[in-house]
Amino acid sequence: MSGAAIVTGGGGAIALVLAQSLAQRGYRLVLVDIDEARLAQSASQIKGAVSTLRADLTQPADLERVADLIAQTPDLTLLVNNAGIIRPGPVVDLPYAALELHIAINLLAPMRLTQAAAQAMSARGAGCILSIVSAAGLAALPGSAAYSASKFGLRGFLTAVSQEVSGHGVKIRSVFPGAVDTPMLRYEATHGGSALNFLNKDVLTPRDVARACLKAMDGRSLEVHLPFWDGVLARILCIAPDLMATALPHFQKSGEAGLQRFLKSRGLVPVDGADARRDVNG
């Protein structure tokens, strides 16, 4: 399948690698992002037909502009919901605006764009809606309550929509990565994000996630989890959330060591006050 592909968060690290792979498959790309400079930089690194659209998905007018683009792109065969944000911190310490921001970008925006794509693709009888969710959509870490709420909600939404459109030739696919070495993870690592993100010896790379996205597009499974065994553990914790309070403290020391390795290997320094909050944030 080729045609047009619209990718949100198109200036990000994962989007760039995925877009390069999609271009190799013959897709005509439209990258959507709030940051024009990042969009231009990403577009310059893609060999193929690519255009960009600057949009702030928290603004209703911009969100509708992207939804209109989806509806008015006759050869649209792929929507990638990739845009996301996290602001780590205990709920009692975060302004309400931060909670709203998570829901606006991580949940409401992909819901609206998925709706637009489902309508257009169902009418044509073909298409794929691919969403990069997160392992946080199954296992919630302390300090990332709003982020997890948005990802839990997105998973539920996509699961329901998949049943609604399956008979119309439209595929819903979701990818659930653990920690990925992106600017967002580095922000978490330096701003009191949970050390439990760093339990594995190595964090994932954007290329790992891009490969998983292609696997999801080509496969028959609604969800792809990576690393695989992390996905298994996350699904168990999702079924039995009471286990979280018992299990996670046992992993804290290992996570702290992993976090320190990550910070040192990337030359990162926590911001003032981040160390004191690290055990409760994520």
C-alpha cells in the first residue's frame, strides 16, 4: 500500500526515521508539527515527495485544519498519530494546565484525526491508521498520571474504533514502545522522570520503533509491544494494577542505576531539584 501518508509530530526523532522508511515504500508524505524549524530539518532529510504543515494540535482551528486536510486528500492511505508530550511530576505539584495539555495532545488530537481518517478511509474501503501509543497506556508509573491517563484513554478509543471500521477495509494499528531515546525521554530524565523507565540495559532507538510501526502496518495484530517481554509485563500489571505498588519498589534500585548510565552516556545533567523528586516522578 502506498499513496499519501500524514504524520503528526512530524519533526520528531521517531517520525523522521519512520517517514524515511515510508518514503522508500513510495508514500507521499505530509509532516505535521508545531515547530516549523524541526519540520524543515526533517523534510530536508527525506528522499521523496514530502510537504510540511505547521499546526498546534491544542488549538481547535489548527486541529480542524489537519482534519480537513485528511478529508480532502483523495489518495490518503495512512495516518500516523505520533505527536505526544509529557510533563513529569506528581499531580499535586502540577498546574491543571499541564494535565489539560496531556489530554489535548495525547488523546483529543489523535481521537479527532482518527475520526476524520476513519470517515475518509471507510468511504474508500481502504487505509491504515497507525498510532504510537506507549507502554504507559498499560502500566502507569507514579509521576506520570496525566500522561498515563491520556495513553490509557487512547488505547481504549483505538480498540473500539478498530471494531467499528474493520468491515470497511480500514486497519487500526497501535505500537506500544517502552523508553525511547528521544528529546522527550531526555527531558524526562533531566526533569525528575521515573527511574523505572530505565530498567532495561539499553533504551529503544527511534529506528526500533519505526521497525515496529512497519511490522504493525504489515501485520494482522491490533497492537505491537516492544520490547516484547516488557509488553507482557505491562499487560499483566494492567490486568492487576494492585501489583504495581508491590512490584515497582523492587525495581527502583535497578532503574536508578539505568538512569545514571543513560545520563552519563548522553552527557545530560538533571535540572536543579530533579534528583529529589526522581523516585516519585515519571
